[in-house]
Amino acid sequence: MPLNSYKSAYSSKYWTQLQKLAEQKWSIASLFTQDETRTQRFSAQAGKLYMDYSKQCIDDTVLANLLDLAKSCNLSARIEALLQGAMVNTSEERAALHTALRLPATATLQVSTQDVVADVHHSLAQVERISARIRSGSWRGFSGKAITDVVNIGVGGSDLGPLMAATALDEWADTDIAVHFVSNMDGSQLDNLLKRLNAETTLFIISSKSFGTVDTLSNAKTALSWLLATATLRAGTQDSVLRRHFIGISANSEKMSTWGIHPEHQLQLWDWVGGRFSLWSAIGLAIAIRIGMVQFRELLAGAHSMDVHFANADFANNLPVLLGLLAVWNSTFLHIHAHTVLPYDGRLGYLPSYLTQLEMESNGKSVTHDGKHIEYDTCPILWGEVGSNAQHAFYQLLHQGTQHVSCDFIACVRHYSDEAQNESLQQQHELSLANCLAQSRVLAFGNAAITDAAVACESDKYKHYRGNQPSTTLLIDELTPHSLGALIALYEHKVYVMASIWDINPFDQWGVEMGKQMAEAVYQALQQDRESPFDTSTNQLLAHIRRLS
């Protein structure tokens, strides 16, 4: 059944009931005072992930209506459509099969005439073969030296996903080969990196689904020029440089070949893989190089375990469904327009940036599947930072500002388990956990979190903590490739749940295209010394740039 033929949650009686419930004056502190068993009911677990959402502004009535709202829009059927390869990306008329990228080889999934599982595992075999050559030292540069550094050139999902996962799992690395990431089109990242690398031992991965992204190709062109400058001095040729120092990952083989990527070094993507959902595919090559294919497959297995949970768990105990419904309640009904992700683990430092793209590019939409303008709030503004840094940056606003912000706290219960002899590291980990729990407590309860604080604030209004900032806490048993995979998949499915309630397409991103087109026109104007045909502000800025160029 086409998605635009499913029922709309907006037209259900539960939407109206939730609007009325949202008008109440919600107090997290009062909710806890009135219900001593609240925490047991408002928590759930899937595998190694435990979620406590009792500090949200909800009660049993709200939760029941949210769950009914999900059923009213045929969420179960929408989930099945996603997992079975239906055309859930309606504006581009294709499936969104990132979940197929982590299906086991024994699974079956036929989409039209395509054996998706066979295609996926053929690509994974290519990733395994290439990563093994690089890791073993058998992949050689133009001068015959083994590769020591790999540079992933991409942008958006082709950068944020591999960067986030490779950083989070770096303690699992079992090779001396360093992996670097370049995305910025102005060349500053690449310039600083090339000054430190050896051209003879550096390999570049060009990751671009279309192989037409200007950000990526401009960096790739500069990398090629840098390599050729060194190769020429050592009697190397352009053919040997292209063959030995570049790997392409794209859905466009023709453009990879035209650019000069050797056919054996081209890894395939498919049009049914969105960039921000692609780290599970060949886009994850940099991850596999760093941590090895065994652990990369564990990352996939962890994501697949969350897919199974998402498909089978009752909505009342389904982590992605609950997380998505809470986000809808906060944004659409309580009108909380900001959300922050706060990992209390330095290894997850890039997770907030990754989720910023995942959520805002997916759900930053204002029309439904059938093109009707939306009359309700959709995706909130999302940002975040490692908790300990955030405490010294923007927690002031969270605790004493005028904005309502919902929060996700994320922490790992165990760390340094192999460092028993290093008591100070374990103490640091426990200190981080303590701060995580303490901050969520103060955000929820304000001055009442500390016995004497309420009295103290009567005489010093500058120290008043209002509390009532809703939050969810996610505890991971320990950070492993498997648990990280499950965590990322949890947020992917959260996005889909939100989109299903809002009846929007989370898999396109037309909102970024016009800016790219405009940039090309402005770039042409910048190259030509003549009057610009734009608005007066843009024309004036161009004139100022020309004067200083």
C-alpha cells in the first residue's frame, strides 16, 4: 500500500486529545511526587541499551494516547514497508533500504527483480578484500611503499557517519594505519593534513553517492595534484597514482571511471541508500580499515538487532517507537523547539553532529507525503556536545535560560574494564557518570533537587534553578561495535517514527539543492569581472570580495 494512502495521525481523535493534554501545566517534580512507581513504568530495555524516560513531561494518559496515535497512522504497516523495501521515499519513488545493509547473508529480501541481500554481501566482500590488502601492507603506493595513512574524502553522510563510528571505536583498532577525514570544501582541512602526510604512502577514498558533489570532488582534485607533484619527481605516472592511491565509493560507476578510478577499486552504492544512512555500506570502508572486518560486521550485527527489536517489540516496550513518540510530544504538542544530545563519553564526541544531520535533514520538512502544507511543528533544532564540555558551554541556558529544551543523556555503564590497575581512570569514568545523572536530575527538579537550595534561592534569585526540562537517559552496558550499531539504528528508527506520525518523507533532502544551484551561479559571477545579476546585498558582497582579490 502506498504511504500516502495510510491514515494520517493528524486526523485522529488522539491528536486532538494530546493537544488538550498538552495545555495542562506539566511539572516533572509533581509527577514524581504523585507516583512512586513511575520510574519502573517509564523505562524500557533492548539488548544492551536501557532507556529511562520517566523525566519526560508525560503520564499514563499521555503515553496511552501517544501509543494509540502511532496505531492510528498504521505505524506497524509503515515499519513493515520500510523493512521490506516498499517505496517509502515517495518524492524520489524508491525504497530506503539501509536496514538491508545489515541483514545477515542467510536472509532473503527480493525488491522487484533485485536480490538485495546478495548484492549487499557482494559489496561487503569487496570491502573485506580491499581493507585486508590495505591492513596487511600488500596494497602499495606508486613507489612500492605500503600504505600508512588513509584519507576519507566525503561530505554529509559520507563523512559524518564513518568519522563518528571510527572515532567511537578507535580503541578497537588493531592496525597502525591512520584514518583521516576531510569534508570542508574550502581546502583548509586538506591543506593542514597534506603538510603532515607522505604522498608515497597515502591512500584516498572518494566517497560520494552521485560522484558529483562539488565539496568532495574539489578536495579530490587537490589531493590528486598533490600526489602528482611528488610522483613526477620520482618517475611516477598519473595512471599509477590513480590506480594505487584512489578508491571510489559511489552509485555512479561511469563518473568514477571518467574521473580515473580503476574499475577494481570502485565500490558500489545503490540509489536506495540515503547518504545519512550509509555508514553500513561500502561508505564504512574507512571504519573497516581501522577496526577490521570482524568488528565492522559486529557493528552491522548490532544495528540488525535493533532492526529486529523495532519490527517485533510491542510499541509500549519498543525503544525507537517510544523515543520517536516522545520527540513528537515535545516538539508538536508541548512546542519545545530545541533538543540537545549529551553523550557523557568522549568516544561519542561526534555523535551529536551525526544526529544533527540524521534528524534535521530527514525531518526538517513542511509538506506531507501527498504535498499538503503542514499546520503543525515538526523537527526541532538539534545540537549537542560531550556532556562535560557542554556543562561549561551551554548548560547555563538549559538551567536558567528562558528556552525549553528537551535532552538526551547518553552514557556507558562500564569503561576501562581492562584497566583495573588504573584506579584513576575508573574514578574519572564514575565521575562522568555521576555528572550525567546529576545534571538530568537538576534539569528535571530544579532547586528541589538539593534539600536546602529552594530556601537559598529565596534570598538569591540569581541562583534559582527552575527545572522542568524534560530528558531521556540512555545507558549502554559498554561501548562495543555491537552496542554502537544498536544505538545508531535506534536513532535511525526514531527518525522514521517521527516522520510517520508527521506524515512526511524523511528520505529526501530537496531543501539543500537550490542553495547548490545558486552557489554555481554565484561562483561564475565571482570569476567574471562584470556586474552581478543578483540582489543588492549579494552584489555588494561580491563587489567587496573582488576589490580585495
